[in-house]
Amino acid sequence: FHWSFGVLEPGWYGAIDVATGRTVLFCPRLPVDYATWMGRIRPAEEFRQRYQVDEVRYVDEIADVLREMTGQHGTLYTLRGVNTDSDKTTLEAAFDGISRFRVNNTVLHDEIAECRVHKTKAELEVLRFATRVSAAAHRSVMRKIRPGMKEYQLEALFQYHSYYHGGCRHQAYTSICGSGCNAATLHYGHAGDPNSRTVGDGDICLFDMGAEYYGYTSDITCSFPANGKFTDDQKLIYNTVLRASLAVMAAVRPGVSWVDMHRLAYRNMLEALKEGGVVQGDVDQMMEVNLGSVFQPHGLGHLLGLDVHDVGGYLEQYPPRPTEAGFRSLRTARVLEENMVLTIEPGCYFIDHLLDQALANPEQARFLVPEAIARFRGFGGVRIEDDIVITADGMENLAGDSIPRTVEEIEALMAEGQQEEVFVPQLHAQQKLGQ
């Protein structure tokens, strides 16, 4: 409904005559007391101009207006279907008198989902804005982080910046602010682990945060050392992931399979880990036993739009979900097309139970260097996530070049930030107690 009409107010309905393009919105008939509590009651004509539709009527007129629009033999198409990413079913429209119509609720969902996959110029402008606000908020967090802060304080800094500077009142999803070992928990930050750890000096930080603007989402992950200086091990894993990210960015274009891009990320990651002494042996053979899924159990990325994991990933007419480990987590297996918006988010994590499973599996264990695996237990993980749109001959990063991505760029930005004074309540209190 928001994709079709952009309506912000609750309790509205909308209808489109697919033959003529005529658009009608239906607003609630509000009681007089509404003006006391919520502000003046706007007339229908004001809403018609705001939302640029042909007509605005009242909800209690829906049946009569739709009867006039459909005639005696027309069909009323209602939106009902399952989001293949979330498994949630859309809430189908219902109103008094709908039983008198010939209703089809099987067609519209897939048609709209497919339309939403391909973004319009206007949608891309909003997505760019949300992404660039989020990129600036990430940079602010990287400048202001200090060992001893709580993860949730850094989440709060991101929220403050994206709202104060960008007008993004809402976040696209629950922020993931994993430091140290928490950076190996893919969806850390949930109610049971609410970004509550104290950030330690020397920790790697994985911050996956995105602002939302007018319903459109962004989804960016930055990984960096809490103290602003990469250790050799942190640099190894970070550059491993960056290599995979850059390889995919160079390869994406219309006609390319997303599954092949996932495979490309795995190959580049394994090659880099081999060069770093974490794995050993033939990379082709590692690919055959799916060793990449030990270090990156999630998919390469997902469609992005009004939903952070947007619709259209597994519509009936497109390739089904793969079944092998790592690949089954892909949120789409489609061939890329122009104006698709996706995330590219390779990662490398040291997750104890996945490492234990691999070490117990002779087919995979022969490629692991035990001493290196032991050294990286407790390391956490690194993810690099960018939001891109597929263009006629490649891709555009919606954030432009506004996110520091190389080790040198990150260290330079954080060194600048360390020259600034940052008030951290608990550190200030400790200093006062020590005086």
C-alpha cells in the first residue's frame, strides 16, 4: 500500500483501475474530537493533492465506489501472499460489502513483488538519501568510539546522527553492534543480547546499522578496530573480506547469477585465507566441500527497498532456493537485472560450533590449519556491507565513496576522531572517582 500510494496516515485504503489507471484513496471519516488530540481534520481535497491521486473518498464509501469502478462483471484484486524471505503473509484488505464482489487474491502479490524488485528513479533517489545518511552516521560512530563505551552507546550515536542530521526517524532494523567475540554472532543485538557489552581495547567491532527514510531502508555494515589501529590478525581477516567484496562489485551486471556471485565471494575469501595461513591445500577442492560456508554461513546479500530484506527473491517463475550449506541462506537465486537494488555483504567469522563441526568432518578438516584456527577462536568476525543498484553495465554504490573501506582509510578517519573530545558518562565518572 505504501509502495502504491505513499500514504502515511493509518486506516486508509486504495484502489487502482488497471484498465484506465484511475486512482482512488479512501480515508477514515474522523470524529470531531480527533482535532482536539491529533490536530485539524484535513479535507479530502488536500489529501488528493498531497498524494496525487484522482479522487479521495471515505472508507464507508468503498463498496459503492468499487462497484462503480468494477461494474457488474469486473474483478476486484486484493493483495494477499507470503513474503518468501520473512514467511509473513500480507494483511488482505477487507471492508463491509466485499462479499458482493468477485475477488481474486492470488494474482496481485507476485505482480507487485516483481514491480518492487525494479526500482524507479524516484525510489533510487530516496534509497540514495537513506544510504548516505547512514554512511555519515557510521563515520560519526567510527570517529567517536572509545574503548570502555557500551555497544548500545554507539548504537545511540548512530540513531542520533541519522535522525538529527538526516531526518530519519526510524531505523531499518534492530542495530547489530558486536564487539570482540560478539562480532561472530550474525544477528547480535536482539532482545536477549541487546548490544550491552563493554567495548574493549583491541576488540574488532562489527556494526551493522541502517536508517530508514519515508519507508525506504538502508543496510550498511562497517568493521573496524575499537582503538583505531588494526592488529596483523585483524588486518588479515578484514582484507580477506574486502577482497571478496571488491571481486563481486567488479563482476555484478545484468545477466549475472547471484548464486555465481556468492560462489565468487567464497573463492576469493578462501584464496585470501590460504595466503594468510588459515587454510591450506587446493582452493578448488575447498570449494567442492563448501569450506566457505564454515567462515561465512550466510548469503552474499539480499534485495533492498521498502523491506530491508525486500520482496521478490523467490517468486515462482525464478530459480528456487539452493539446498547446500551457505547457499541455502541466499535470499535470492535470481539473475541480476537493471535497477535491482541489493546488498553485497561478504563476511568472515570464527564461530565455535561451525569450526568444531568442520574439524570433525575429515573432508573439511584437512584444509584447516589447526594452530591458526585456535588462534582465531574468540576473534569475532568481519563483515563489509554495501548497498548497490545494478546499472546497464555494472553497478552503482548508493553511498558513493563516502564510507572508508580500506585499512588505511579507516585508520586515518579514526585517528582524526581521536583528536576530538568525546563525553562518555561512565568513563567521566571513573575519572572523577580517581581524582
